[in-house]
Amino acid sequence: MSAISFEGFPRETLKFLSDLKKNNKREWFQEHKQRYESAFLDPSLSFIEAMQKPLKKLSPFLEAVPKKMGGSLMRIYRDTRFGKDKTPYKTKAVGNY
């Protein structure tokens, strides 16, 4: 495993999440999906990858898996079937969804 340099999240990350909160509709998201990938998804996967070695030092049971699906990153799509909130996308980087 090579050391991965994580430079931090770009300013655009919070701007994108703020815009998504204001425009939480599938049509808007589809028009801005490239922005989601460059401002949020790619930096998040880089962060997860950079955390692999530090987490292993803490515990052999902790894993950082940098995958779009099935890894350490939570999906942006909200399950609207049972919740009161019917907006289709999560707008917070961390916290309750």
C-alpha cells in the first residue's frame, strides 16, 4: 500500500452540498452529477484511501474501503420509503440522515 496524499476537500464540496439542499430534486442532481463526482465523490474516496494506513495502526479490525458502492462511503441517495423526509438526496457530509 502506497501512502496517499489527501489535500483536503475543495471549497466546492460545501457549495455543492448547500446547492443540493436548496435543489433536492432528481432532475437537478442529474444535471449536476459531474459536479457531485468532482466536488464530493472523488475527494471522499481520496480521503478514505488516505485513511487506510492510519486506521490499520489503530486496529486491525478497522477498514477504509475506497469504493463507490460497498465500501466506506455512504451513498448519497436517501431511502425515502419509510421516512418522513421524501427528499431524494442526503445533504450533510456527516450526521443523521
